Amino acid sequence: MQILNAYELPGQLLTTRHACRHADCSKATLFRAARRGDLHPVRLGRHMTRWPLVDLNEWVARAAVRAEGV
């Protein structure tokens, strides 16, 4: 999992709970996507992860394109 500096990211950062609601997925799915390198969470502390809204929107869009191609 790549750790990014919050100052390098434009836009809104979502909590894990809000990111799950936004992407309509589970917490495990988000962290699995991060381990694969599909998402790049921002670690603000040991138990404080934030998700860039821009990354989430792109990830959801890529998943939708793959689903249409099935």
C-alpha cells in the first residue's frame, strides 16, 4: 500500500465509512483495492485512513466500464 502525503492531494478526503457509502462497497473491498494498488489511501495516523474522492470516483468508473464489457 502506497502512503501519500495529504498535502500532495487536491480535493476532498473521505473517512473509510463515507468512502464505503460513496462507492457502495465494504471496508474489506476498499482495503483489498488499496493492497492491489487500485486505490491510494492517505494515512494520517495509525488508525486514521482517508480516501481521496477523486481516486474513489475513478475506481468506481473503471469498475463500471469492466462490468459493461462482460
